[in-house]
Amino acid sequence: MGETSSVDVFELLGQETRVEILRALLAARRDGPDPFLSFTELKDAAGVRDTGRFNYHLNQLLGTLVVDTEDGYRLSSFGFRLFARLSAGLSDPDPDIEPVPLPGHCPECDAELAAAAGGNQFQLVCGEGHTLNEGLLGSPRAVANRSPEAAAETLALVNTQATELGVSGVCPSCHGRTEGGIEHVEGYGYRYRAPCSDCGNQFATTVGDCVATHPEVVSFLAERGIDARREATWTLPFRLPDTETVVSEDPLRLRVTVGAEFEESLDLVLDRTGSVVDGDLA
């Protein structure tokens, strides 16, 4: 097969025999270090008796989702990423799970916090009904069978990695190229936005997130015993919405203060692209 469009891929996944072939190859990859299956092994694992029908549908998958090697058949890199994600989503824990307690307290009322699952993200809420952010990335699997501390670290890693990609011109969803910048969003205030023209992902995050993994910020926090990549994002005030200060509107300059809760803080000034143009310890 040649270059395949997204429409073609959906058509490939819309046939039961093809899905069973992919499921068998995914299971082979999951069950051992050798992900290859022979024609007969794959046919048996997929539960298809008719050799002609099996061969036809296998050929439809070759070159895009499945590759044929000297060692046997296996999922292509693209096939693995796509089908593994689809399979994980179908087997995720109940999306209506109870809110998961998390470390930290609500900055508005000091109540304890919890992550409430909704779709493929979480809302950070407190017992008094305050919502702390506009959504944390992560499926219910991110908190299943984890302690509150481990769940918080998992969500922190997922969201910090996605943020680092998003503000660096890389779509967190498809890894396509994006062009973003800080803009004033009606009803939300200043946000960094980077829509992806490839997959349609509408990446948006706080101004403070633009510097979450900046070397000076990472070093500043490390000196105070905080791992910038693993620390729960909601416990770092500079990463919360609307905590920046407007220095000027034309040209746009926004000041982010890291560590305002410490005796010494780090001030960074950002331009419209989210880049640091000035900074100093205060």
C-alpha cells in the first residue's frame, strides 16, 4: 500500500477481521519480547478459518499498520501507536470513577483537592466546588491503582511533558509542527495557544507553563528541593491561571514570578511568543 490518508485508516479499522488481526499482533507484542507471528500463527490467533478471507484482509493492512518481515508479521510503528492507544482507551477503567484525592489545598478556600475524571482529562476541584484549572491531561488509567501521591506525580509528568512539547512548537497529540503564542482569550485572560493544523488539537496552557521547564526555573526550584517535572503543577503557584503580571501591552510583556512563596523569588519576563526576554532574582 502507498501513502494512506486518515479516512483510509478508519476504513481499515472498520472491518472485524482486520481488527482481530491487529489485536492478535498487539497481544504478541505485549506477551513477550518477540512480537513476530508467522502466517499460520497470526491466522489462528485472529480466529479466522477461511485462509482466503484472512489473506485478503491481512494484505489490506500491510504497509500501513502491519509489516511483513523475514521473521514474520508485526505491527508497524504507526500501527502500534494507533491501535495500542485505541485498545487502551477501550479498556480504560470506568470514566465515572469517584474523584481521586490529591496532595495540596485550594488556594481560594484551603479545602482539600481531588481530581475528577471527565473524558480524557481531569478537573482539579475542591470540596467547596472551586475548579483550580482548565483541565489536566490523563485518562482514568493515570490514577487507577495508585496512591494519591503517585497519581499526582503521574499527572504532573503527563502534563509537564505535554506542556514542554506544546510551547516548543510540537503538537502533544500528533507531534506535528505548530506555531503558537500568547494571546488574550475572552473569558480566560492571557493564555499560550498553539493549534495544530495537522490533527486539529487546540493546545492551550497558562503563561507560567511557558517557563515550567526553563533551565533557570528548573535550577531555582531544584535548589529548594523541588523537582520541576514531577511536582504537582497545582502546587506551583506560577503555573496556575492568571498569576502573571502585565508589564506592557505593546509590545506585550508579561512577568512570571517563580517562588513568590519563598524568601527569594525569580522574575521572568516573556514576550508574545512565550520566550523569556528578561529575568532576575528578587
